[in-house]
Amino acid sequence: MSSELHRRAVVADAHNDLLIAVTARPPRRWASFFRDQWLPQLRAGGVDLQVLPVFIEDRFRPEGALRETLRMIECAHTLAEGNADEVRLCLDGADIDRALEEGRIALVLALESAPGLDANVELLPTLHRLGVRVASIAHWGRTALADGSGEDATGSRLTEAGVAALAEMERLGILFDVSHLSASGVAHVLELATRPVLATHSSARALLDHHRNLTDEQIRGIVGTGGMVCVNFLGEFLATDPAERTVDRLADHILHIAEVAGVDRVGLGPDFIKEVSADTSPPCCEDLEYAELVVPGLEGPRGLPLVTEALVRRGLPEADIAKVLGGNLLDLFRKELGRPA
């Protein structure tokens, strides 16, 4: 029953860093590498809608951040054009619907922490023209726009440029992503937001007190904007004990957020970092700590049907499971993606 349900549902992944792996190859191989390495995984997992974050590694910061941002955006366009029979880079809900009707995977470009901007908010329209439709303004540490959750102790809010970035994103129709933002930064965003706010990959702090997770109060605030929370799959955000980092524990986080936010406001933001690490590290040097960070079976997109199985076991109605798997994010994107103020 669960496999059939998974096949029928629209499956949406709000956060997969696969662009890091693809851009590690020579540009002439971007389209073919995606087709050979990542497309089979996405198809095996039933993914219909994939958000592609542009994450800039430390080695490119600060001087090369904008160049690498543009390079990764170009990579997304190249892999989409080179696999036009299988995927479509989408700018709005109508584009997504066309992709789904044609049996193609809908791709949506996002910025993760946006270091390429620095404080130059005037570049957001340029990035919007290039296809960016979701963006966050901080990662673990400090940026010119805000502090990440690793800097919670500072108690800082958005900078003047960060406030301007939020307003500009709302004007352009770029969804603001609060995942990774500091607690005080999230509070500031929720004070100012006039359009829906999205958390692309965050789990429940009520179940694990980690600064990357969202409190029930924050979850309710996000829902109050008309937004939603997509749950992170990484084990370190699900349970302290590696032995407890299971699919059922992930289901605990999904069901808790559904209870707090309503089942119409929760989705999936897997953050399949182990697969990206495997694609970018020589066999001798892959970071072994990822073995403890990931949930067994959920190392990559192929494992997504396990989430459906877990939710079926927990007794969630089929209609609600379909919402969590992707229906909710699809609805939000249909309403908000690319819609100027």
C-alpha cells in the first residue's frame, strides 16, 4: 500500500545540495553527470519537485562567493537544458504544473545563506532574473545580512541590509527561507514578514534541543505568515544517540510539527549530505562522521519511500501523507513562487 501511495503522490524535496557535486565536475560534464549520477536516484525516490540550493563552500568565501554563485546557477541551467526530456527549471507554479504534467522533474533554484550578495541587496533582482525563487541569508555563522543559528548567543537581529533583503525578496516573489537563521533573526523576520515564510530543512526543537531546530513557537509563527516547515533528515538534528537516528524518529519530528503547525504546513527537506560527500570526496578521504549523521536507508533520494512507509505505520491518513510528501510545498509554490508584490 505504501509503495503505491508513494508513486501516486507528488514528492517534493525542499533541500538537496546536489549542485555541489555536479559543479565539482568540468562544465562539459555537468549535464551528463547529473543524468548518470543523480537523475536515477531522484527517479528511484519518486521525486517530482526538487529545490536546488546554491551553497557556497568556505574555500570560495569571501572573494569568490559571487563567482561561484553564478557558476552554480549556470550549472543548474546547463543540467536542465541538457536533460530537457527529464527535468525543467521552473520560475513559477505554472512552470511546475507543466513539468509535472509532462512527467518531468520540476527544479527550483534557491540560495543558501547568499554569501555572494554580501550586503549588496541590489543584486537580488539580478539573481531573480537568473531563476532564483527561494533564499536564506545566513548559515551557521555571521553574514552581512544576519547571524546563523550557530551565533544564537549574540541575540542579534537582521542587519539593515538584511531587513532590506527581506523586503526585496517579498517584492520580487522570492520565498524567504529561515532555516539556519538565528533564533532572534527568526523572530525579527516574523515581525516584519508580509508574505509566507518557508523553512526548507529544519526539525523540531521540542524533540531535540539543537540550535538548528525550530521551537514550537517559531513553527507557529511561520505558519502565521502562511508558510510551512520542511523537516530535515540529518540524524544529528533528530536524536542525540546515533542508535535512535531512525526513520521512525524522523516520523516523530514530522508528526510533531504536523501537530503544532497543522498537517497542511509540513513537508520534507532531507539535506542528503552523505550522497554529496560521496560524490565530491576521493574514496580514501570521505568524511566517516557522515555515517553517524545519516538515518540508515536515507543516505540519498532512493530512500524516500521509507518515509511513506513510516507514516503509514504511524496511522497517518493517506491524504495527509500525500500532503507531507509534497502536496503542501507544491501548493505554496503555486501560490507564491515568482509572484511579485
